[in-house]
Amino acid sequence: MKKRAIVLEGGSLRCMFSAGALDLLQEENIEPDGLFGVSAGALSGVNVVSRQPGRTAKVNLDYVNDKRYLGLRNLLLHKSIFNFDFLFGEVCDTLIPLDRETFHSSPCEFTAVATNCLTGQPVYFEKSSCSDIYAAIRASASLPLLAPMVQVEGIPCLDGGVSVSIPYQKAIDEGYEKILVITTREHGYRKQPVPRAAAKLYARHYRNYPQLVRAILNIPRRYTKELNEIDRLESEGRIFVLRPSKPVTVSRTEKDLAKLQALYDEGKETCRRQLEAFKAYWEG
């Protein structure tokens, strides 16, 4: 039987597109054998493995304007613009509980992708073998300059998107034959080079981590290479891609609930429109 995987790009609150698509897939009882998530993609993917459709959207819509979750105040108090102590603590434990039992007992392999700050290379933390998968997920979503490094199994880590934005190749390497890639940018989108002022800031802030700085500055070039390869694999029928149909105006720290809801709805509708074609690929 062919192994099936879902691969999720990050993008902070742009993950509302992915959340909509994933919720429709769960409503259709479509379950992967493996899930690979980067940054917000890892956060969203947890709720697929725990079988809690709607949870990603509810967390973001209910708490995006709560200063305990997101805001510059958190940068001062917790050194992170997103307060992961609140998210992984009170939110996951009591406010919108994460079904940790189902998450851990699920046969679906879950991989959170982070970046090793010493090498600038991706690290793939698997649910079945990582000593603290929640620390790995936190590291995967910890944005440079906007969050502190997270120690995972003795490795200082940051946002997985620094080293790999869309980990389709890891899924291929692990033998998955049917791969659904969900991006949070429209077809043809490309990142601009890192501005000189920002490059200097990264170099100064991470002066003890030269390989991390090199990886950050290489993000636009690497991202273009990834997207070109995704286009090729898609044209060959080797992967199936769901992506926004128009430019996404939602920012990483978007607080406009109407825009977030609209992006979620777009993700769901995009998946609905392509559902039959996707099923033919997924089950073929």
C-alpha cells in the first residue's frame, strides 16, 4: 500500500489557509500516514494528528487579539512576539485543550522541522523519537529576532523556515509516494532579497552563529529553488499542491479577524474545488 504524506509550509497566521484546507480533508476522513510541518505548519499539523478539525482556526481567531498570545508586550516579557508559554500552557491545557493522548497514540508519523542554529541546517524531529516534541514544535515556529532560541535535545534551534520552507524532499526521501503540499503563498510568489539593513541586524544579533546568518540571508534563493522544484514535481504528477489562488494580504501577525476568517474560508473552498482531483491522485 502506498504511503501518503501531507507537507505544510509555515507563514505564521497565513496558516489559516492551510487550516481551512486541512479541516475539509478531515471532514472527508482523509488521513495521512505522515505529516511534515514547518513553523506554523507544524502547529497546524498537530491538530490533524490529534483529529481536532477547527482547532487551529479557533485558537487564532479567539486569541489573536489577546495580549497574552500575540503582541510586542510579549517581546519584552517573554522575548517572543508569540507567547508560546501561553499557547502550549493555558490554551493547550484548559482553554482549547489539545488531545495529547490522540496525538501521541496516532499511527500518523509527525515531523516538526526546525533549524539548527550552529549549522544553519534543518533538523527533523519525529514524534516517535523526539524526547520533547512540543519543544521541537515551539522551536520550529520561533522566528529569528522575534523569539529566543529553543534547546531541543541539546541543539539550539529556531524557525524551520530558515533552512527549509516546504519539506517535500524529506517526505520523498522517507518513501512517501503520495504527497500533498499545502503552501501559504500563491503560485508564482517569490521572496525579495534580505534588505541590507536587516542583514546587518541579523549579523550583529547572531554574530556567534555565522552559519545561521548565512542560512537566513539565503532564504530567498533557496525558496525560489524549492518552488521551482515543486512546480516540476506537480507537472509530473508526483505531488499534489493546494495553494491560494491570489496574493495573500494577511501578514504574519495579522489581527484583522475578517481577513483571517476569509483566508480560512479560501483554504476550505480551494480544497473543496480540487477535492475530486485530489482524491483521484491520493487514492490512485
